[in-house]
Amino acid sequence: MRDKENNRFLSPKEACKILGVSIKALRLYEQHGLVTPMRSAAGWRAYGPNELARLHQVLALKAFGLGLAQIAELLGGHSLSDVLQLQEQVLEKQSLRLHRARTLVRRARNRLARGDMLSLEDLTQLTKETIMGGTPTEAELRALFEPHIAKHFSSAERVSLAARPFDGAMVQAEWNTLIEEAKRLMKLGDPSSTEAANLARQWKAQIDRFTGGDQTAFQKAGAVWKDALADPVAAPQLPLDAEVFAFVGKAMAAAGV
């Protein structure tokens, strides 16, 4: 009986209900070559076990923040088992982050129950971990970017960049502010606006603090970000996605920076 159920073919409507997606999404995935449903003699689409497994891969990678083109490239060389392994890694990190956030909330409640005040540091950490979605720390971001930096920058270049003096925590806070502004402006949809141009100049200035204004290093930094955003493990943990990154690129081009 179970074998019969496992080998059942579903209509698009049934597949949508099970997977929680729309008919439009199924058509879009098909148009991008991400899934190829079976066809009945009458030409009706049908989704069997293989197609549903493929759709799970698509939805899992999409949840990581990857675009359809990136998903298509990844699916060309990764099996369902590979994607499930990536899912497990990401979910494990999310679980650890949620556990840490819950511990912080409980600790704060206990301090207040004792009549103690929460310090500025306590409130800052509480906000970062429980409201801002657990923004990656400087060390966590460095670990995510390290393999991609090593790919594009030589050892000598990395030593030179690491020697540049700046306050890491402050720079990260400034980046967080810029990224939130980029997300807001992207929703407005105009990369050529005055606000977008101002964002582009500030974004370029932040990168120049890392590269020293060197154009080659600037191009390499952009390549590092693109690689990290295409990395199915790193991408879900980054503070922005490929869509925001693309919007900033358009804003920088429009502003001529």
C-alpha cells in the first residue's frame, strides 16, 4: 500500500497543496528548467516522486535566498542528498542561534525579576539576537567569507588588507545600517533616485575603507560577495541577499561611483 502511495502521480493542484506553492510558481520553475513534470496522453502535467523530490530541492535552495539561475546551476551538480545535507547544516546553525536568543531572554527576565537593571550591553545583545534575526557577528561573517576571500585575494594582499586599522564592531554596525537602507530603497524600486545615489556613495566609501580605494581590490571584493551569495551554506546567513546586492550595483552604476 505504501509503495502504491509513494509512486502516486499528482496533478499540479495537488502538488501545490502539498508543497505550499502556487500554480504560477510551478510554471515558473518549469520555464527555468528546474523541474520537468510528466505528461499524460492528453497532455496534462503530473508530478511523481522524482518531480516532487526535485521541487523540494528547488524550494529548499530558494529558502536559502538563492535566485532561480543560481538554483539551476547548483542542481546541475548536486543530488537531493546534497541539498538535504545543506539544509541540515543551515537548520543546525539556526537552531543554535534560537537557543542562544532564548537563553538571553530568560536571563534578562531573571535579572529584572531580581530588581536589577539591564545594561546597555545587555540591551544591545538582546536586540541583535532576538529582534534583528541574529545578525552574524564579525567573527561569523569572517568565517563565512574566508574561503571566498582566499579564492580572490593572494596571501600578500590579505595580509595588507588585514593591517588596515579600523574598528571592526563600528564598521559592522555601519554596514548593518547601510544594508537596511538598501533593503528599504529596493522596495521603492528606483536605483537612480537621490536616496539611492547617496546610499551608493556611502557603500563605496565603506568598501574603500577595506580596499584603500584600489580599483582592482574593489573588483575582487565584489567577486567575493557574489561567490558568497551563491554559496548555499553562506547565503542564508549573510545580512543581504543577491537581490539587494544587485540593487546596490545598479545604484552605484547610476550614481557613477
